[in-house]
Amino acid sequence: MDAFEKKLLIADFGSYLIRILLDKDDCCPEYVYYFTNTSTYWSKINANKEGKLKKGVSASFLKTLLIPLPPLPEQEEIARLLNTVDKKINVEERKKVTLQELFRTTLHKLMTGEIRLKDVEV
């Protein structure tokens, strides 16, 4: 384990409930959240599920899992940037839905003759 990797602290509440405890002195929760949504994390998780009937992940496996942890200020900056990107994506997705609905409504009105192209000024 190098200086930028750390094991997560795991609290096992039962076979289907596992809690990850973070030391907030050297671990930003938002950073860990974003890391657990990466393909790197999920490839490690999915590789551990291979050959298991229930396809679950045990607390004992999670206790051995190393995650990359840069210095806390860097984690916070990464989390802040990713949060900003997520917000921008959400705004653009809402715009897309609105424009798709406008397109469908306009197309319907054109197809039913409610709006005629000769009546539209460009």
C-alpha cells in the first residue's frame, strides 16, 4: 500500500447490510462516493463476484479493497469539480427533455394540421 492508497473501514451489520466508515481527517466522503462510481472500482467489485451464486460482495472483501487517496485538499477539489460537472449534466439533461417535448408537441401540431407551414413566419 503506497501513500495514496488506503483501506476502507467496514462495519458489517449482516449479510446484506455493510456500512463504510470514513476517517474524515484523511478521507473526503464525496470523493469516495465518486470513486465508487468509477469503472475501476466496479471492475474490482465485479471480479470478486465471479463464480458466486448470489453475486454479492462480502465485508471481508471490502476490507481488503484499496482505494486511491490523494491528500485531503486534492480529494475535496476533485469532488467539487465532479459535483459541478454533475450539476451541468443535470441542467443539460433537463434542457434536452424540454426540447424533445417541444419537438413532439410541434410535430403533433404540424401532423394534425393545427399549425400550417404557410402560416409560420421565419
